[in-house]
Amino acid sequence: MNKTKQRVLLGMSGGVDSSVAGYLLREQGYDVIGVTMKVWPQDCISRAEDKCCGPQAVADARGVAHALGIPHYVVDEADQFERVVIDYFASEYQAGRTPNPCVMCNEKLKFGNLWSKAAALGCDYIATGHYAIIEHVVAGIGDPGRVGASVQSDSAGVIPQPRDYSYAVLRKGIDPRKDQSYFLFSLRQPQLRRALTPLGTMTKPQIREIAHSLGLKVANKIDSQEICFVPGNDYKAFLRSHLGENEFHRGEIYDVDGNFVADHGGIELFTIGQRKGLPGGSLRPRYVVDLDPETNRVIVGDADDLVCEEFEIDRVDWHPVAGIVDPGAAITARGYNAEFKATVKIRYSHPGTISTVTPLENNRARIRLHEPQRAVTPGQAAVIYDGDVVVGGGWICRRECHPEPRKLSGSKDPAAIT
């Protein structure tokens, strides 16, 4: 229990997770203020009633806040959401990469722009309903902040302010089916030090049980499995609406040997590992194995061509527990500045695989997978774990490894792929 009551701005999506998070924070003695971001423009095609950014979500969040006895506000972030999340989403597909809008939304909006609102309301923290554990610790004397280092306890007396902590450690939530630490890897230390995630030590059934015991109307609300602004999870239809057909980068499809296969209606319509929508005429199933944004070429191959043993990531964010003092400098002789073994997740649904990680200059790193993986996709995040602790992560870069294309006589008969 807090001896000095601290104020928390709680992001409320209208779902059961953030609703129960509000209850838990209130019970822990925090002064909780609920806020829901309005992120849809008035002409948004995805203003469905069940969206976490839709009107029904606002109504549900407001109802829960009333039931919990906490104030609730709606903040209009539509312009920022359009620029920071939706434009990023579209531009990544145009560049031949597969975006991860949830990571960007967390970093730039939920734990980014929202802080100005929190500060204006006198809040000490921002809280969400993410299934992840954020530990706020004070390093021991001379401790640089490594995993396993001794930590001074803050359990006695008044809980320190966020500025009093030496660093924060991001860990996996205990429910492996719901863990969302992957989506929070890019949060910087100032963001993590003032972040609370009260659901990290709980399971989904426990959350629903609490919601039922409180009589919350959202107790049985179904979790959204879609990108919140893409109706029906049909990203191609969304891109057609958002960009317009004239903005698609049309080109040609080639196999891995450089043979022409067909024309296509836009590189934006493809992603690594895709099989559906590709031309036939092959004895074995074809998959998208590479996208070349400079030539707008789509490269297809068989399942074996999807296998990857090594790749690089850029814009790497090393957490203090990694012990990398200067990630932009050349490799030094000690600690994680030399190569180290870790578990790497190449997408949210990936279980993770043992890898050798080598920090490089210019905020890059090389990942060598001990067991080759399929469909390592440029634009997706690769998050690096030491056990359940996030030590860093970055964005998967494209590998250029396919021969120059050649057109075979009479090979341009296949219909264009749209």
C-alpha cells in the first residue's frame, strides 16, 4: 500500500484487461485516472463497434470507470495516430517491409504523447493492461544494471518517484499465452521507469474472474485479434482505401533463379512467407521469399527458400540489463559488447529460438540462429531475451541474396497478379 498516494494515468481500451488493471491499481492505493484515446478520424472506415479505438470502446471504458469510481477522460489523438501509426503502416508496405503498428503505437503514443496529458494531470505513472512485468529497481553501489546484480529494495517506506529509480527491467508476463513484452521492447528507460503493468503477474482466467466478481459488463468481452484500424484484418483493402490504387508500386514476379513469372499489381500486396494469391504453374507450392523495393520485384520460391540462418537488425534498443555502455561504438572486449547467446523472437507469435547475438556499430546487431527459421520478415521486430528478461531488440533488415532476373521467351503470358 502506498503511504503517499501517487497518481496514475491508466490507458483504458474498454476491454477487460485495462478495466481490471484499474481495479488492481486502485486497490494498491493509487489515485487512478482513466483515459481513452480517440484515434479514429471522422471518416475512418474501421469505426466498428467492437474496435479498441471505436465509439463502443469509449462507452465501455467510461462505464467501467464509473463503476470503479475513478474519473475518465477522452483525448483526441487522431492526427497523431494517422501520422505516427497509420502512415508508418502504409509506408512500410510500400518499402517492401511488413510493419508492426502495435510496437509503434506503444512507443510513440501510449507511452509517448500520452505522457504530456499525464503530466498535466499531475500523474507519476502511466499504466496499461499489457501482460508484461516492469520492475523498477535501484542498482547497488557500483552496479551498472546487469541482470542478476544486487538491487536495493524499495518495498519499505514511501515508494520512490520514477526519477529515483536507477533503471527498469522489462520481463515476460507469467502467462505464456498472453505475454506482451515483445510489443514493449522499444520503450526507452524514461518511459519504462514511469510505466506500470499490473497484469504481468496474472493469467487471463484470473483477470476474467476478477471482472466477474466486480460485476463489470466487459467481463466476457472478446479480445480483439486484429489490427485495431484494419477492418476484417484485410490490410490490402485498407491500403487501397488509404493510399489509392495509383500509389501502389507495380512490378514483376520472378522465381529465385531469376525467371520471370508474372506481373503484379503492387509490392504493397505481398509479405514474406505469403502463399495465397501467387500465380500457379509450379509443381511445388510457391511462397514469397523476398521483396525488392528498389525494382518492385517480388521473388518467389519453395519452402526451403524461406529458411534463414542469419540476419541483421537495425535501430537496436539495448536495455540497461544488457550492459552495453555505448551501442553505437565499435565492439569492446567485455560484457555484451562481445557476442552472446540469447533467445530471439522474430515475431510476436514465435516461441523464440536460441541465437548468437553480435552487437555492431551504428545501433545494429547480427543474429545467428542456432536452428534456422522460416519467414524471417523485414520490418518485423526481433526481440532478444535473457531468460524472461528483455535485453534489447531491433527491426529485421532485408537480405539481398537473389540473382538478377531474366525473362524467358514467351514467359509473360500469365495474368497480372492483383
